[in-house]
Amino acid sequence: MTRHSFAEKNCSLARALDVVGEWWSLLVVREAFFGCRRFQDFADRLGIARNILSARLKKLVAAGVLAREEPDAATVEYRLTPKGEALMPVLVALLQWGDAHANPDPAPVVLTDRRDGRPIAPLEVRAADGRILGPRDVRAVAGPGADAEVVARLLPGRRSAVS
């Protein structure tokens, strides 16, 4: 079974998965957040095959998540772009979810506030007025870019896991 692209899907989540949904891609981004810049360092830290790493770096650069820089003729570095930095809440949420639900051992990495050294708080979904929202407090409604299929799927009265 081959995976196809979600680029034509009228779904922001599906399109995001086209960019970072392959698990090596998020691990590359994680390492970039941890300060990794050079190809060999990514390869060493991840234990990833060079051809796979090369393909993931090219895809992340093409998507604008990483920028490829050549500080000198012999050096190539990869740096997070603002688009890549915007993935921080996604990585934090996955890490926190993994600590709570997928890793039976104590947390291997603890994210701390640089200012005071204390662990960061768990991420929460909040309403515009600051209230913490749970799954039953959120409803999906058709947005300005919704096509007829999305509008029909989100009609009031249809049951969903979020409504």
C-alpha cells in the first residue's frame, strides 16, 4: 500500500501531515530545536540512514520548515525558520502526551523555562477568555475555506467525537 499526498485535501491537519507527518521528519525537527545543525550530527543523534535523512531534510527545506545555509564553502547547516519554530507547541504537546501515555519510564527529557529552570506547565487548550477547554467543550464549524464536503460533514446535529 502506498501513501498518497494530502496536498489536495481541504483539511489543514491532513496538509500539515504532508509536511511533518512522517515520524523521521518530526524527529529531525526535534533535533533542530535541540540545536542540531549539520547533516552528520542529525545522522549521529537519530541513527537514521543517510538517504532517509537527506530526503527528510530536502522535504523540510522545500516546505519552509528548515532553511539550508552555507556559512562557508565546506559547511552546510540547517536552521529552523519561523514556520519551523511554530511547530514548538506541536512537539511539546506530543512530548507531554508521550510522557503521560506512551512511555512507562520516567521522562527522558524535561523541558524547563530558561529564566527560572522550572519545568514548563502542561499545554492546555484555552478559550478566548482563558478557560481551559476539554474535548466536549470544543465544536468544529465550517471555516471560510471550507468546501461543500466539509460544510456537510460539520452540519449542526451530526455527531462527532468533539461535539
